[in-house]
Amino acid sequence: MIWIGLVAVVVAVGGSWIVANTLRSRAVVLAAAAVGILCYVFIGQPAKPDQPLSARLEELDKRSRTGAETMTPDQLMALLQKRALDDPADPNAHKFMGDLLESVGRVDEAVMAYQSALRRDPEFQPALKDLADLLFKRSGAVDAYTTELYRAAYRQAPDDARIGFMAALGDYQAGKVAEAEAEWARIEAPLAAEDPRRQMFQAFRNVYVTGEAEAAEPADAAARLP
């Protein structure tokens, strides 16, 4: 705002005038103040109002619809946070925040974002699946919590053999061997012989069941399965 700039100039001139002890010094001060005012008026655009946060977020929102790939992670995060505030009950923004945080290596924060999505909708399948995958990649194991996440996601997507297999893997690691093997057999029965998931499931069993190290990075491989 222009009046703020003028007040600052007046204060500076007043202080300098008091300090200066000769007419020549005071003339220099006045000349400097005049130059400052001219620069502020012609370069600083004092009549242009500050752009509020809402306007910047609106601009980012428009940009996300036409060129989201050009936005930085910080810009995307600001937009997602705005959407989360606009609709506190919607889990989608929190789920996408989790995706974004995971993509930049902020794993613990990604876990919290997925959990935040599930607090809004405990049956939100995308967050159930992504959180389970992230926890498995982080620990290399399917603990009781991760098993329940996979199982809840599988109930909503019974055609997704991968998450069904992972839920059964959790049962196996919890000592429920017979139940896990029966579930694996049921899941694999309808799969074609050349289905790549059969090979991946076998690789997982080699690592987690028989102890053979034929799959170098099973945790990452699980997330890549179709």
C-alpha cells in the first residue's frame, strides 16, 4: 500500500534530518528521499494490492487442471491442503497428500496422511490399499495392522488378487499357516497359467515361506503387481 511506503519515507527523513547537523547534509537527505519516493511510485507499483493466499490457491487450482505436471510438490501440497480445508469430510485430498509425501520420501508423514483419510472414511479403499503397501515396504513384513488393512481393501475389491494374497501372507506370518495356504489356493485357482501374478506369488512364497532368496526386493515387487 502507498501510504505505508510514504510513512516509512517520512520516518527515515525525520530521523536523518535530526542526525544531520549541516544544511548540506540535510539537502542530501531530502534528495535521497525524493529519489526513493520516485522509485517506489514508478517501480514498486504501490497501487497494486497484495495477492491474498486465497487468490494464489485459486491460481494453483486452475493450473492443476491444465498443467499439473508443471507444478512443484510444494504447490501441489498447498492446493491439496486447501481442498482438505474446503471439504473436511472428504478423504481424497488426504489420500493424495499421502501419495505426494511418499513420492518425495517423506514416508512417516505419508502414513499419517493415509490414516487421516481413513479417519474420514474407514472403508476408503484407495487409502486402505496404499497405506498397507507403504507399511509393508517400510517394514518388509505384514503385521496385524497391515493385514487388516489389506483384508478390508480386499473385501471391497475381491478381484484384486494381489491384495488378497498380501492379506493371506499376513495370516501366514501370524502363524495361521493352513488358513493362508487355503486362501492362496483359492485366489490363484482362477488365474491363467501364464498370468505373471502366479510367478510373483511364488517368488513371495520362496522368500516368506520357504526362505529361498529368489526375489531380491519382494516389498517393492508387491506394489508393482497389477
